[in-house]
Amino acid sequence: MLTVVLTLAIITAIFGLILGYSAIRFHVEGDPVVKRIDALLPQTQCGQCTYPGCKPYAEAIAKGEAAINQCPPGGETTIIALAELLDVEVLPLNEENGTIKECKTVVTIDEQLCIGCTLCIQACPVDAILGAAKLMHTVIESECTGCDLCIPPCPVDCIYIIPVKPDPKTWGWECPDTEYAAPRAI
């Protein structure tokens, strides 16, 4: 029995060393420009830019397949930051992707009208809607990004947009993370 345990321990250690060496030796670096672009995007994963999330949109921008003005949640601040990073002209927001909101919003569900169809759950890109089939649904407001993608699929129009009440945490839009945006001179 002890021989079997020792044999398995030695084999496990050998395979662990091989995998560790392989991870170091064959490590593939991602595109640093994509990381910088992705850091500037709001990370709402709403899909309003016609891409399934912020990382695919960042990859498309880096390849030159997408314009920098397709992100309504990021708004003008993100467009300016992307233009500075990529050294391109600042463009106005593409109206086909949505409009810039005057204030931050979330959605709420009128639970009395909800029929539990789950269409809003399927449409929510950040899983901010909680519920089950044929039961009422509710929105976790702290998780809602205000992308409003859950509203069109609702067959009974029980989802409403509400502005976020200003408090010290929500008084303004968050600035893009500039950690990857520009290298700092030391």
C-alpha cells in the first residue's frame, strides 16, 4: 500500500514539474494594446457596441475592425480616452449603438405584472435579474448596469427604467481605469 502511495506521489510530482515548466516555457503574451483598450472600457458587457462584451470590442478596435465611438455606457469620456490612447481623432457617439444617458439608471421589475417568462433573465448580460420560470423576477440593483437590454424582450412591459439616486458612491460616472492606458515615465 505504501509503495502505491509513493509511486502515485512521485508520478504526480513529475507531471506537476512538467506542467509547470510547460506553462513557463510556452507562455503566450496577449496584445498589450488590447489590455489598455479593455481597461478604458466600462466593463458593462452590455453588447450595445455590437460585440458580445468589452474584451471582444477592445480586440476589434485594436485590429482596426471597429470604431472607438460604439460604446454608449462609456460615453464621451471613454471615446476621448480611447482617442488619446490610439492617437486618433475624437468621434461623436455612433447613434446606431445608443445614446449617452443624462444620468445613471437601473431597471426595476413590477413584480405584480411579471409572468415569469425568463426572457429578461436571458437578455441580461450581467445576470442582474433573479427569478425562475413561471415565478416573479426581481432586479439586483447593485449589479444592474443600466444597459436596458432586458426591456425589449419583456412581453408584458413590466420593466421600468429608474434613475439612480445620487449618493457619494453614485454621484458621477466612474472614470476609465488608466492603469494600462499610458506608460508612466519614472
